[in-house]
Amino acid sequence: MIRKAMSFVDHAFTAVAVLALAVMTLLIVADVGLRYGAGTPIFFAHDLVVLYLTPAVFFFGFGPTYWRSEHLSVDLLTLNLPRRLRELTDVLSSAIGLWVFGLLTWVAWERAAGSFANDEVIASIVPWPAWASYALVPLGSAAMVLVCAARILISLGNAFGRVSGEAAQ
């Protein structure tokens, strides 16, 4: 059940990150082509990339990356540990991640909500809504919170034999 729910979270958040990366790439290529080919750049391209697309790629991508264990990790210390102890080190690291990203989600949500309530805009050629950019942080970080919680449950199950032969990531 946990793996099925996390598979949905993984696919949904990865899709947003991939879409943001594709739009960012196409927008930058079009901007450069128009800038040097026709002398008329896309005036909003830089703001859109910096304020919305880059945070979307980053914050919506790191939760699924951790879920699939595709992040950089140094496991030299845990390779020779017994399975149960290795699972418990994963519980510890996921608990730290849960605390850090839970705090980030909460603080960033407060900032985005305040920005929305105050109708803040970015000081730029186009008055982009600031809250939309700020909201990408707690929304993307929420995936990491879910991933950390799921990994804790799976690793505890693996460490104490409550999972039927399934290995954690």
C-alpha cells in the first residue's frame, strides 16, 4: 500500500519536474535564437526560468530522486553492517530528512500564504505573482516529507520482519 501510494507521488512529482525542465529548455533555446537571430529576445524568459521553472525542477525532483535512491550517497560505512542495522541507519537518515523538510515545508508554506494574502508581485517587467514562486517550495518539499515518512515505515518493517520479503529502496 505504501509503495503504491508512493509510486503515484513519484510519477506525479516527476512529471511536473520533467515538464518544467522541458519548458525551460524550449524557452531558453527560443530566447537565444530570437535574441541573436532576430534581435528580439523573449522579454519574460529570464524571470520565468529563475522564478518558476528552476524551483519547480529542483523542488519537485528531489523527493522522487530520494524515493528511487538515485541521489548521491556514500554507503561505505553501511555496506558491511548487518541488514537490520543498515535498515535502522536508513530510519535515522530518513527521520532527519523528515524533520528538516517538514520544517522547510511549514516555514515555506507560511511565506507563500503571507505573500498570497498580501497580493505580492515580483518587481519586474511583468508583475509576476510572488506567491506562486514561493508556493513551489512547500509543494515540492511535501513530496520529500512523504518519501521520508514512507522510507521510515518500510525500513522499520524490513528491520523487524514485518514486510514480506520486499526490500526498501
